[in-house]
Amino acid sequence: MMIKMITTESKDLELTEEQRLIVEEEGDLLVLAGPGCGKTSTMILKIKNILTKGISPQKLLVLTFSLRNSQELREKLNREGLTEVKVDTFHGLAYDLWRDTYGKQPKLITEEEKHQILRKLFPKDREPLRNPLARETYLNYLKSNNLCDFDLLFLLEKDYRSLFEGYHVFVDEFQDMTPEIIHFLANFEKARLYLFGDPNQSIYGFKGVDLALIKSFLDRKRAGLRLFSLTNSFRCPREILDFARTLQCSPWQPQPFNSSKGGGIVQGFLFPDSQEEKDFLVNLCYSCIGGLGLEQANLKGVSPSQIFVLARVKKILESLMENFLKRGLPISYPEARGEELLNRLISIADRLHSGFPSFENHLGDLDPLLRNFVLNLYELFGGDREKLGALLLGIKPEDLIFPSLEGINFLTIHSAKGLEAEVVILAGAEDGLIPLTLFKNYDLDEEKRVLYVAVTRAKSCFYFSAVKERRIFGSLLNRGLSRWLKEIPFKEFKKRPPTPKQGGLF
């Protein structure tokens, strides 16, 4: 049911009944938003509705987890004329409060320094922060060495509940809250709290995120919190949603997704070996872009940039990319570029910390994309160079994932979170990789959510490929197709006979 409700400067907006209930709710709320179900637009409409009640925009605060998301939200709010509503990351707000508490900058470590410390403390553990005791050991190490990371910022000694009394606080992607951020939420005890997200996209257990802990906190501390859902997807067709529904895995009740969009494809392919897989996927992509030559790519089918090739681990992508390049397909590896951009940003952060004058004049050697990213952050932080330098130190490669507008994008599933494409191809869909059980400390529930994220990136087609035998990480993987994909239609290929050698002339 669609209801004409709110008029923006540009157009009338049609709200679903689900959206109307959220917009009109007066109290604290938790919104479980399905893939492509209008989470951000509903949040903005909620903000506009609050402002119509005479609440000052200075009493609204929108918090995100990544610098990229904060920029995107800032831009969307600006387009709606909501320029006075403050947008920040959790870490940015914690940084401001830390300076207020201690009267100085925290001595922040970079992400690389954090990894070095973790390797020193836990040399045999790939993901030590999953363990609460290891997490406590790590934080105590920082304190004893007069160091601070972006999680320790949240453990403030000063109580800020009175400061945020009467505020309306929006949290985007609540499912990504770490234990330290949950602790930090106590500062909003006297504020209205609106949490938006999809718990089925919680895939950061290696950072200490625990959905059960989040739900327990909300049940205890926000007993009056009302639960709402957004279940009508504007992105994914029914066929993809039907599969995604089987992968829901969170402490909250599974959601009955629906869509008026049909014609989606969910299809798998099983090959005898990885070379057969590589050759087929190249041909599949040629087919998707509409021809056997790149000159035909723009005449029909989808553009190469609207194809994502995803994998659980980078090693799968690296071998595939080589084959695609040999066959003349345009490709992009945003994660590798993100690493390059990260190193450049760290050097800018160092300049800012050293009091480098007029840093804006020294961004000319950066490519336009990165320069705009930095300047937009500078504007987001109100021209606070000190804060900009600090937040750049903690930037992560996933903040710098910019999919190519020209080539086929190769991404790990984690890097694809928040992105979308017409065609998504998941390579390496064998049990052992999906779910990833080759290493210790895996969480099967989270691994199922990782697959959910991969599937729900697709706007039209989701394909997956697996091989009967694959050598990876020094061992032979021969467990067959992922346990979660065996009920999906897939075509099995037999090994092709070797191409006969041409005989000599004599």
C-alpha cells in the first residue's frame, strides 16, 4: 500500500505503510531493513518529520561507522536542505568528547600499528579481537603504553548523558556496533534513539561485533524500544530475495522480504577444476555485456562496471583476474587501489599532525577522487584540521573502495558490502570457502551472513561457481559445493578433452 505523505523540494514521495509507521513513531525505535528496502530514504524522512515538530536541527545527530558512509549521508541530507543536521562517525564524535575530557589530542595509533601490536601479543591467532579476554588484554596494553586506538576512545571517564539530553540520535548500520560502542551508547540515555540496519549483514566478528550482545544491551537498557521492519525491496528481484531469505541469521525474527520486481536469475556452475571455471566465467561476462568483442559492450547487455566478481578470499580473485586480462576484458581491483590511496592519506595525516601550513594547497598531486574525499571530510568536520588528521590515521581500506565505472569489478565480499551491481558472480563457492572453515575461530552464523551480503548485492542476476578440486593455502580443497548452495539450481560440467596438437607438415 502506497501513501502520499511528504513533499520534498524536488518531488512528492510515496511512502509504504511500513515507512509511514516509522516516520510517525514518537519513541525510540529499531528498524530492521531488508536489502534495498529504502533504509536511508526512510531515515531522512524521519529526520524531516522530527523537524516539522519544532525540534532544532542542532538537537539531531546522525552517526555512522565509516567515513565514506558519513560523506554519503551528508550529501543526501544537503540535497534535502538539511544542512544544519550534524553527521559524524562514532569515532569522530568520540574524538571530540575525548579532547573535551582530557584537554588534549589522544595519541592515536594507525591501523597498521594496531595490526603489529596484535601480531606481537597474539602471534598464533588471526582474529584475536573475537575473544573478549584477548580484546581486554589488547586494550590494557594500549593504556599501559600511553597509546590509544579508535576503540579505546569510547571508554571515556566523563559522563556525557546530560550533554545529549533532549537529542534525537540516529544510528546507521546498528549491526556494526562493537562492545566499546555499546558502552558509549550510555551517553545517549536521555536522548531519543533511532537505530537502522540489517542484522543479517553483520559480518565484522573479527572486530569484536556480537549481535547477541547488541540485542541483550537494547533489551536491558532500552526496554521501550519499538521494533519496525522494512521488507519491500526496490533493488532485488523476488528470485534473489527468496534465496536471501534462507540465509537470514540473527537474534531477531527473520523478515518476510518481498518485491514487485521479477525476472531475477539465481544459477550455479560446478566445474572439475579451476581452469575450467576461469574460462567459463570469462565467457559468462562476455555474454553479460552482450558480445564477443568489447566494441559491442555498450550496444546491448550491461556495462562491464555493472558486473561484480566476488570471492570470500583474495586468492580466488587474483587467479581469475589474470585470465580476464589475457582475454581482453576490462577489469578493476578496487581493493588494491584502496591500499594505494590509504598510503597517500596516511602521509597527509602526518602533515596535518606536524602543523603543515595550508595543506589544501598541497593536495594537487592527488587524483581528483582522493582530493575530493579529503576536502569533503574537511568540510564535514567543520574545518577542524586536527580532527581530520586524527580520523585519517584510522581510515581503513574499505573506506576507499571506489568501484570502477569502466571495468568489471573484482572484490572480496566484505569490500562489496554497501555496493550493488546488476550482475554478481561469486567465484570459489566450495564448502571450506563458503563457509570459510579453513582457519580457526570461524563463526558459522556469520559465514552465512557473509553469503547473504554477496547475494543481496545483485540487482538482476546472481551466479556462483565452484570446482571439485582446488589447491589453495597450501592444501587441496575437495569438499564440493557449499552446503548453503546445494538446493539452488546448478549445472555440472565435465572435464573437456585436451585440445589435440596439430601435426607437423613433414
